[in-house]
Amino acid sequence: MNPVRLADANTEFKNFLKEKGHSGSTIVAYVKDIDQLIEFLKDLEKHHVQDVKKEDIEAFLGKLSTEGYTPKSISRKINSTRTFYRFLKINEYVTDDPSLLVEHPKYQLAPPRILTPTEYRALRDAARNDARMSAIIELLLQTGIRIGELTNLRLSDVGKDSLNIKPFEKHPERTVSLNKRAKESLGRYMEVRPKVNEDHLFITKSGKPFLIRNIRTSVERYFRLAEIKNAKVNDLRHTFVAHHLKHGVSLVLLSKMLGHKRLSTTERYLEYVPDRAAESQVLSEL
């Protein structure tokens, strides 16, 4: 087996991820994690994929721990490394995968942040004079779509009463309904949307696509203006889930609305919605 340089393999890995349809942000995260691993391995004078052992990966993770990385962040880097090694094995660059011998650190997932009615009303009030951000916040809150899915929306995806959500990061294509509040906020935005050829639904004043990092920054700015503490963009999706569970929406239907691959992903919210907690026991017995 011919030696394969780690840096060259990482370049091929990036192209592999693109071919598999991963989002740009996911590709950047994976490649950055492997870049970090490769830089560490250089200090050990290991430059080829065949040189790397389990102990080398463990030493890398140990260094991250001493530098203050959280167990969750370290676990993510293990996942990136395992994805990298799956690519290496597919291309027959290695026969063994030392990353499988490395254990994930134990950590407890933080409960999802669910906005109270007072909080999301305050958020609406803070953004009411910004038609674009008001529509973005309302769509995230009323449909539960992911911020990446929202960023990818095109004008042609907007129907009279629904949105067509294209496949995103291997999540399936689906249609989500628009309620009155979502339609009204979207209609106000369309009245002031710049008249340009760009077909992305949400654009900047200059007519360029409104990028995901800028949307995230803008939403978080309105969280601060509304004096809502410790909230992130994804919490709008969490709030959507909790609201529908509280109002008796079928877990199976809700899972489809959210584009979850597994029902268990939706089911984990049940423990944070006391009125539906009993459903978790029923589902476990099916």
C-alpha cells in the first residue's frame, strides 16, 4: 500500500463530503477538525495516514482537554475523525481504523431552551420594524425549519399556504404548512424585498443571498434587544416542538414536519413537556 500524505487525504476528504451532499458549514467543520489533528501529528513527525495509531489520536484529544475543550467538543472531533477514516477505508488508503478504538468522553446534553410566551412576544416586538428579520423569526418559530433550510429557500419554494423544503444535510425533502401569522409576516417582507434577479428568498439590501452566519448574528441581536438571556437561533425550533407537543400533535406527524430521520429524535423532547411525558412510556412499549 503506497503511503498517502495526511494533507493530501484531507483535500480529497473535502471533495468526498461535497459529493455526499453535506452542507458547506458541515464540510468546513469536518475539514477544520482534521486540519487540527494533522497539525498535531506533524509535531509527532507523522505525515502519512498509515503512520497514525490509536495512541496518537488519544494524545491529540488529551491535548485538547488540557486546552479547555469541553467533552462535547472533543466528542465532535472524534466523530469528525471517524468520518475521515471511513473515507480512508472506502478509498483503501488504510485497512485499520484506529479511531474506532478511541472512546467518547461522557457528557450530559443540556436540555433544549424553550422560549416562554412572554419571551417570544418580546422577540416579535423587538423585530416588528424590520420586515425581513420579522419574517425570518416568524418562519423559524411557526414552521420549525432549520436555519440552514431557511437560508436555502428560493422564491419558487413559497406556495400559497406552504413552503417546499429541499433536501438539506441528508434530511429529506418535505412540505411544511404556513399558518396565518407566518403568511402575514412573509407577505410584509415580500412587499419590501429588493426587486432583483437573485432567487434566494431572503437577500440583503444589495440583492445578495442573506448568509446563514449573518442571519444567526441578526437573530441573536434581536434576542439581546428583547432582553432574552441565553437564547440561540435553534431555540426557535425547540420552542416550535414544545408548543406542538403541548397542544397534542401526534409525535409521528411532528417528526415528519421537522424532517427528523428518526422518531427517537423527536421523542427526546417529551421529557421537557410534562403533559406529554407519559407518551414516552407508551412509545417504548410499542
